[in-house]
Amino acid sequence: MFSKGFLPFLIWFVMLTATAGCDNVAWEGSEVRLEPPPPAPGSQVEDTEVEEEETLEPVVLGPLVYLVERTGPDGDAVILPVAERRGPALAPLPDPAETPDLVERFPLGRWDEGAEFVVFDQGLPVGRFISRGTSEADDRFCLVRARGTGVLQLRPEAMPRERFLALRADEVDRILTPQAPLPRFEVTDAIRNASLDAARTLIPRREIPWPPTVLGIRRRIDVFASPDGRQGLAASFVFGDDLVIGRPEPLGYSLFVVAREEEGRFAPTFSWYRRADAGPKAFPGFLAAHDLRREGEMDLLIELFGEEDRWLAILGREGTDPTGIIYQDPCGIPLEGQGMQDHEG
């Protein structure tokens, strides 16, 4: 039993403690939130956000000139765009570094599956290339291009050939005027000997150091038909090097010869002499020929080999101007006709 004096003391102590505790309590309101129950084990939560698939847009360009190269014995081949036709001029293709998704976009509307191209050899249509619709980057040249695959269907007389110029089948009529049938020529012993004779004529004329043998430095030879039906030949001679990317020997050089049949013999019409010690390496090799600009003269598609890169160019005449470079990949070495001589006229 508590004493009468203790009870007032207890009431006073409780009141004092309660009053002190109120100084340490702050009312911050309340929060009500509804939460769904956790998903049952094994159930899947639907993703309400649907990503839209990006649609690639075609690369808008004018008619193009293509190179078709055989890659297998059963008609397998690849197609490579060379340049864009802008009227009589030839313009470079877009740079992949400056055009987003260029390789993926390039075939759209251009070489979709089943698209047909007319292939030309020596100025004549000799077959067709049918696209598989594929596209991948081709980095063999300094300007990276989109490359497609397909099937090459050729006439029997063109079967030995490996490389062809090509145009889309639906663009041939508006790009090129019909040409009279031209005779076909093959690389024969007579052509091979004619190339050696042309080089032997030009070596002293152009004050080129004689190699041990002219035959020993011939690297490539081909034949084509001129628009007037006469035979033409193109041959590459290289001393102290080859038609490859790399540094030549200090005294190395290349001699590119174009000759045409005249009165039973071949006379040089153009030559290009490049010394290794006279500037950057740019050794040319012939790929194909066609009158691309309807000038009555064959335009020659060539590849150029430098010390670090390889690039494409086209040689041709413009009106009364002598033969020179009418197109070159913009990443190639500026040449400005160095070492070129026109031997016509």
C-alpha cells in the first residue's frame, strides 16, 4: 500500500516526463500507397513498350557504272559500283564514313533480289548478272563500297572472261545509245607479241631504262574492240615491283601501254610512265573497257596500286583533249596527268 505522500509525487513525475517527451516528437503526416500483389511464380509480365523497327531509306543516286567479277566456276559473281553517271560526267560514290548505314542501304531499290544487270565486254552486251540482294562492305580499295553477290549468265564466247562492266537493265536504253555489233577478239600470241613490240617502241622514245627483258616485266595484258571495230590492247609493264600495294625498289617503274591495230600492226595510242623516285606510287592495271560516255572512244576502267592503298580510275578522251583521267576515287593520290602521253594525232 502506498503512503499518502507518495501518490502526489508519482503523479508529478509522470506529468514531467510526458511534457519533456513532447519536445522530441514531430508529426510528419501519413502516406497511403496502393501496390499490386507480387506476380505469381512462373508468370510473365507483359512489356507494354513496343520498340518501332527502324526503316532504312535508299541512297538516292543517279545511274551507276558497275564492275562485275566472276568468283566461281558455276556463275557465282560479285557486283561493285564504280561511279555515278551525271550526264557525260562521272562522280564518286558517297563515303561510308559520311553516310550512315551506307552498306545496308545501298542495295535498296538498286540490287534487290532478282534485279538484273546487263554485262558488257569489248563494247558488246554478253550476258546478265542476277542479284541475290545481299550487301557487304568491300574494302579492297581505299573507297569502301557496298558489294553484292549474284549469278552471272554469259554467252559462250564470253565465258573465258573474268571481269565486266555492267549497267542496270532498266537503265541501259537511257544511258547508252545502241551500238553496232563489234567483232570479238581474244588474247592470242600475236596480241602478246604486239604488246612487247609497243613497249620496245616506247622505251627509247620515252627514255625509259631498259629492263633485262621486256617480257620479264609484263604483268598484265588484255584486248578490247574499239568503237570502229579495230583491235585495241592494254598492257602493264612493271620493273622492280608488281601490281600490288607496297613500296617499289628505288629504281622501279611502271609503263602502261594502250595500242590500236593500224594497217596490220599495233601502234601505241597512249602511254603512262611512272617512276618510283619521281613521286607517289600509282601503277595502273587494266580491268575493262566500254564507251561509257558515248564519245566514240573506249573508256578504260583501271585499278591503281600505291604504297598503302589501291583505288579505281577511268581513262578516256574528252572531245579533242588527249587521253587522261576522267574519273578517280577521291581517296586516290592526285595525279594530274603525271607521266601520261597521248600518241594519237
